[in-house]
Amino acid sequence: MTVGIADDEVLIRTGVRGVLERSGNVVVVGEAGDGGGAVELARRHRPQVLLMDAAMPGMEGLGAVRMVRRHVPGTQVIMLCTPQTEEMLFPALRAGAAGFLFKNGEPDALVNAVRVVAAGEAILSPSATRALVDHFTGADSERRDAARSRISLLTRREQEVLVYLAQGMANARIARLMYLSEGAIKAHVSRLLTKLRCDNRVQAALIARDAALPC
């Protein structure tokens, strides 16, 4: 797996690089110290995953996520945050980030997140998941109606897949629960993302939460 690291703190970049390289199957292809550098890193090296600090000098994090997703769609972005930048969780996910991790997490969680996102899944740390649930518990009626209108475009089977997806399940587990092949689930996920006009699974999960589906 190829990974890029973007953080304005050299110590953080060095620590993250060390954790990933010790895992044995990750190649760090480049580092950046600001948002503009993160976008350039993605354009030049096209890593499978870009780990990016939520708050860096220069181009702000959300703008950098949008630029990377627009110009290098094959690169998935995981945002790294602190409690002070937690408010960026929802805008970052809507901008196209595939995951959100807090910097005080365990090293193994970081390595697992990179593996999961590189495989096309999505990842949220437990703290981020709790914040997400709290946020969407209070979804307003206008947002809920808009989300339900979009979900109405899905078949029943696609809606079932969406519910499992919004619970953070991987394709293999969804396949077991629905007694389908993993390839069939991948096809359903691809179609529902197209119908919902979502860049990734996280954005689809946000719509499911907006619609108050049983997630």
C-alpha cells in the first residue's frame, strides 16, 4: 500500500511514518507540511491513502480534501484531528474524506485504518462515531426529507445494503448477512453510490443517518 502524510508538525509526520513502515506492507511515498503541499503530494505520487491533518497552514483542510478528491479521485483521504478540530468531522466527510481518526488513538488503529480505506471501505474512530451519532440524532426535518427522497431511488436490496454500510460493516460481513457473494455486494454498493451521487461509502452513510434509517 502507498501512503502520503500531511501534517504541519514534523514530529507527528515522523511518528506516523514510523508506525506505518514498521507494519511491513506500507510504503510512505511523500510528506507535506501544509494543505497546498498535501494536494501537490497527491497529484505527484498518487498514493492509495493520504493521511491529512484537519488543521494546517496554507490551504485549509476542507479545501484540500475537495481538491484531492477532484483531481486525484483514486486517493482516499483520512483526516487526523484533535478534540479542538472535531467540529470539522461532518464537513470533511461531506467533502469526500473516507475516514476520520483522532491523533490520540492507538498505533494499531492507524495501520488498520489505512488498510481498510485502501481496500475501498470507510473508517471512523470510536470517538468520531459517537460524535457522528450525536449529530445525526438531531437531524432537522428538511435534511431528513431530502435524504429520504434520494434513498427512494434505491431498490429494496440496495437500501438494505445501505443500512449495513451505514453501520460500518465491510462488504464481506454484509455478504454473509445477506447470503450473497462479496462481488454482488460490491456491485450493489457501486450502484447505490452512483444513484445517491456519493463519492464514497462515508457520504452514503451520512445520507442514511440524515434519513434516520435504522443504522
